[in-house]
Amino acid sequence: MLSRTITAGAVGLAAAAVSLIGMTPAVAASSATAAGPSWSASHGTATVEGSSRWEKNAGGFGGAMAYEGALKNTGGDCYSAYFVIQQDLAPGPPIKVATQCGVGTKSASFKSGPFMPTTTVSVFVCKGDGFNDCGQRKIAR
């Protein structure tokens, strides 16, 4: 009886794992060139915004999220856009993807690397150098 209970539990866990893994490719059900969910963050006179899409690995298992957008500044100061990848509960360091000094627009693209159901990617904008004057982090996925 205990053997059947353990087997049933193992089958249930395996089904749950397959279900979780299956959730990520569902994000990419559209073609690789189609725009996915949009994201944005702003601070001061700068805004970074764009969309994300799923890029499946060549081997067919797993993949990465690609974030494509632009940092737009309407003022005279310098602003930078950053992404942060959080795996499970451990955030990585901020990754600078663009800096715009003065009025203008710069491309702000980023690829997340291995992407699992427990991965969270956020985006934020800071004024000047460093992290002393930054806007709120926004979820990019």
C-alpha cells in the first residue's frame, strides 16, 4: 500500500514538473518574430519600454527571453536602463543595457539566458552614474 502511495505521489510530481516546464514554451506559442508582452519603466525625464519574446533553444528544450526596446530621454541629464535577473529568490547584479545623455533615444535590448519558471526579470532607470537616484523596478516578464 505504501509503495502505491509513493508511486502515485511520484507520478503526480512528475506531471506537475512537466506542466511547469510546459508553461514557459506557451509564452512562445506565437512566432519568434512576433512581439510579446510589453514592459516599461521610467524615472525623471527618461522612459525605457519595449516587448519580450521567447527564443527556444536549438536543442528544443528550454530557452531564453529576449527583451527589445528603447530608452528615451526628453531632458538634458544622463539616464541609464538596467535589467536584473532573479533566479528563485536570488537576484543577480544590475546589467546596464543603455545610456542616453540629453534628448534622444537609444536601443535597449537584452537576452535573459536560461529561463525557468522561477526566473523573474525586472527593469529600471537611474539618473547619472550609480544607483543613488533610480526609479521603481518593474517586472519585465
